[in-house]
Amino acid sequence: MSERFGSGEYQYELVTGWPKVEIAGGVADVACDAQGRVYAGVRDRQADGKPGNIFEGGGHLLVLDRDGNVVTTWEHRFAAPHGVWINPSGEVWVSDTGEHVVTKHAPSGEVLLTLGTRGQSGQPGAPFNMPTHAVEAPNGDILVSDGYGQNRIHRFSARGEHILSFGGGDSVFLKRRFGKGPGGGSPGTEPGEFNVPHDVFVDAESQVYVLDRENDRWQVFTLDGTLVSICSGLHHPNKVVPDAAGRFHLVSAGGVEIREPDGAFVGRWGDQGSGPGQFVATVHGGWIDDAGALYTAEAGIINRLQKFARV
């Protein structure tokens, strides 16, 4: 019998030999469309053998089929791909922390919309300074977490018109982690403030979940930025991966943490290590496909994209 991974009713078997290609870079994030295609945002391997980082190094988007075969590689080049998200129409959103932009693509890779100015950060409090993720709300509005260079969430219309921004707290992460940027002041720890809003997710009721990573919590807001609730006690959460039942699978420094949307704890799983089914350090990205399979991406490690089939 194959080794099982998971917690409680969420049991998985690692799909061995998947993908069927060695990925020459670190996979920052992954998402799947309704046709079973898997879109991986890859930070290219550098001369020192390590993948690119959140500032630079170059990257690409690799498209695989459900079995792990390569379908195509997009011609569009990225400086530092970070978040990947796919809407029900199959359009792909990619945030590029190195270029300070968010792009919306057709499944072919064609750019349909660009938010931000390529290669140029915005004014303080305005879009963007190293945006981390972009998603759509049920009404078509676009929500972007601007999480590395500042602590803001931005809302746009479906046409890309900036509507509002909310959040707060001094940006200290880049200075403390990488020695870059001003780094003065204090991180945002009060309700409504952030210390690296790393991911944003909007549910069917248009509630906006923000993973406030360095504060080990999520905060929930209305589309207008009014604080609704806070769930604390998370473990360095990187991305919200919802399943068909509406539960949240948080990929994080602790592996995979499962919670109800109200914050109630369901389970946690994931052993640290470099073996199959383990996680070397931090799970940075993830997705659950229409068959219930969970994909996990580890950005800081070359060729670490795993697929766990639900059993």
C-alpha cells in the first residue's frame, strides 16, 4: 500500500513520477483550470544553482496536463512570478513582485490586462510595491494583496480602474529579511493593519480574506475595507486553497493547515524533509483541482512541485 498523507477525512497518496519533467526553477505557485491543465509560476534557476527570488532572476509560466506532461511554456517573461490564480472562465492572473505588476492572461498566455506600471513601484499606499496575489470577487472586481513592499489591499473594477485601498502598518519585512528598503517604523499589528498581506481570497458572499502572514493570522473585510473578523494562531500562512466543500487548506511553514471559513481548526499535516511527500521548508503555493487532488509548490527549492491524489 502506498504511504498516505493528510489529516482526518483528508487523506492523500503522493502521485509518484509527477510531473514528468524536471522543473528548472523554484515553483512559486500553482493553479488548475477546468480542463485539468496545471499552471506553474516558475522562478528560473540562477548561475549559483538556486532559483530566482522575489526581486529578480527571471521566470516563466509552465503549463502541464493533468498527468504531468508539458503542454507549453508561455513566451511572456516575468521578473519574479509570485501568485497564480485562475477564474471560472479560465483566465489566469499572475502577480510579479519584481516588476510591480499584475497581469491577466488568456489560457494561451496572451496578456488581456495589466495593472501597475512595469518596473516601477507606486507611491506609498498606492498600487503597487511588490504585489503578491490577485483574485476576482463575485461581482468581477479585482482584489490585489500588495504584501512585500507595503501593507495594503487594493480593489479595482473589472476594467482595471482603481476603486480603493485599505490596510496599514510600516513595511519592515524587506529590511529585516533581505536588508533592502527603508525598514523604519513598526510593523502593523493592530486590527485592520498588516505585516505582509501575502494572499487575498474573496468568498461567494464577497467577504475578503487576507492572510496577514507575519502576524500569523487572517483578517476578514467587506469589499469596502471594513473589518469583519480576525482568526489568529495560524502558522505563517502563505495561501488560501479552498476545497469543494468550502474548507480552507492553508499552505504554510507548517505544511498544510485545514480550517473552516469561521477559523475553526480542522487538522494539520506535513512532515519536514526532502523526501517524497515531505516539505523541505515552506509550502509557498497550492491548489485543489476538480478531482480533489492537492498540488503544493515550494518556491525556494528547485523542482519541488508535488501532486497528492485524494483517496
